[in-house]
Amino acid sequence: MKVDRRRARARERTEQRVVARRDAFTAARDLSVNLTRDVSVNLTRDLSVNLMPERSLSVAERPAGMEGGYRRERPVFIQYVNPEILACYGKDVVADDAAPVLEQALTATRLAVLLTDSYLLFPSSYIFEVPWFGVLLAHMEPLVRQGLMRHTSPTPELTAYRDRKAREFRQDARNPYASTRPIHVHPDLRWHPRFGDPIAPVIAEQWKKELGPGGELTGLAHTVARAWDRPYERVAHIMAASPKRLEGQAFVRRFVERTLPAPVPSQARNRLAQFLSAAYLRCYLHDLDTAILTDLPLGPLSCGLHGSANGTRGRLLSYRRLDLALRWMRVDGFVHHKASWKELVRLRSRPEFGVIASMLYGSGSADAFRLAVVRAGGSRRFSPAQTCGDALSNVAAVADHLARTAC
């Protein structure tokens, strides 16, 4: 009898612990849902570096309804050092613009780290096409070592990748893949496979479609037709043949222009470049299930993509919006100038910060966030953050007032 009673008491204590854990889990989950409908990161989950997801979901693996809205488990794709995209905004990564672009990249990456619970991705092409990209990676060495900065391409072997890209950039005076020197990268730099179809055929299909009636490229074709003094239908037909005439060369503006019988007028060249860069961005956003940081000091760098459109909803994250929120919470100086990469990861891993970010970029109320900041600002301890502890305290204070408002 005594043995049976001991077993019964032990079983009861076990059941109580299970129920308690389940109740705590439910309470945290409900708090997350009440604060903002768009929060997809469970407040009780450990967001440490060791539990970062190894890869984002491919298109086929995503559950129905998962495509739209801001999700913190999405990686952030680094497009703000892309040479073709920067050229659309009058910046050249090789010339005098190299220094300001590098400075912006370092600043933008600090905010990009805060906007994901995953890692940052960049195409392997940057290793070859951006002369100072090694300097940028050196500044971010802690992120590289922790696997929070990864490169993506169809193959992990950079030598084979270089050989293939050299063919795509053949007969180009600026061919960045022509060198046969050994490739040196950080040994901890991880590779992320690029899922989906090859990019060039996808862009070629979009190119032909948008040259049709009512398509995005009809205005460009009309401009070219007037400059060439040829019928629109004839010009549209000539332009539609450009993907085939490329014969495997990279689908970038200067190569496309060479497939045409006459120069593209200057007022149309940038429109051509923006369309191609936007097509590349759509492929990376879709195939890798990523987001990008836009609305940066040097320009939008979104090539005309809109965050409210199908396929891009919740994926275009405003730099200025987060920067303003950091200023309101009085942590901007710490984030921009004092925080180490480790401290930024620690800050973004707090559930309170995840809730605030989800409110800023999800369906939460901007007025509710402003009111929470105003109420938190009444505390004597809500002062400009000098340390990571100060920043965590300020963020927690704002999140606490958000929670009270939700209740």
C-alpha cells in the first residue's frame, strides 16, 4: 500500500509539472498572439545561435498561407552591395562610391541582423564582383564564424562557380571571373544551396511576357521605338529575341544592349537595368524565402518592387522605419556605434525585441508602439543605452507597455 501511494504521489507531481509547463507555454503563446497577429516566433523558443535553422524552406516545403507577412525566421538577403542594383541608383562599387557604399553596408548589416532570427545571405558572385567585399567580411568575422553570414549559389565549389560565371561574362572588358588566382575565403564561411530554377531562363520568360500588351516593358519598348524610328511591333519583336541572342551570357543590361541593333536611349537604359535587377531580386526572394532591407540612406535599392504586392508582402523591410524605432527607444547610438555583433545577436534574440519588430513590420498598430514608447519614457531608467544591458532594459520596458495595452 505504501509503495502504491508513493507511486501515485510521484505520478501526480509529474503530471503537475507537465501541466505547469504547458500552461506557461500557452500563456507565452497567447501573449505573442495578442500583441500582434503577425508574430510567428514563439516567445518561449530559445533563439540562440546554436538553434539557428540550417536553411530556409524551399517553395515546395512551405505550408499554405506561409508566403505573406513578415516572419523573423526568414533570412535577410544582402542586396545593398549588389553592383547592378547600386548602378540603378547611380553608384559604382569600383569607383569613388566604394567608400560610402562600404560604410552603408556595415551600418545596414547591423540593422539586418536585428530583423531576422536566422542568418544573412549573399550571392557567391559578390566574392568576385565586389573588390572590397573581403574587407566587409573581415568586419563581420564574428557573424561568419557563427554561421550567421552565408553565401549562396548552385554549387559550393567556388572554383567551379568561377569557371561557369567566366563563360557568362565572356567578351566583357570588366570580366571579374577571368582571374585564375587562388580563391581565399574565411574557412568558416558556410554555403547555402540556391533552390529553384536557373535564374536566366526565369528572367527570360518574364522579359518576353512583359513585352506583351499591357506588360511592364511596353513603355520601354515605345521609348526605344521612337528613338529608332521604327514601328513598335517590330521593336518589341526584336527585344523579345534578346534572351536567345545572349547565348548564355549573363542577363545584365550591358549584355542585353549588345543584342540590339541600335543603342538604347539614355532615358530608357536605367529602366532596362531596373527591370532586370528587380527580376533577379524576385527570384532570390522567392527561391530562398528571404527578405531584403530597403529604404536605405543611399536609396531604396528595391528596383521598384513594392512590399504590398503578391510575392513580396512582408519581405521588403524599411531601414528608416527600424532606425526611427531604435531612436524612439533610445538604443540607436548603441546599435550603430557601440554594440558588438555578439551583443546585436543577443538583443535580437530577446522575445521582447521580436514582438516589437513584428509589430513594426506586421499588422500591429503604429500608434500602440508610439504610446508604449511614451509611457516607457516616463521611467528614470529609460535613458540612452550605453551598454547591452541598457538596450535590453529599454526594449523590455517598451514591450512591457505593449503587453499591458494588449491586455
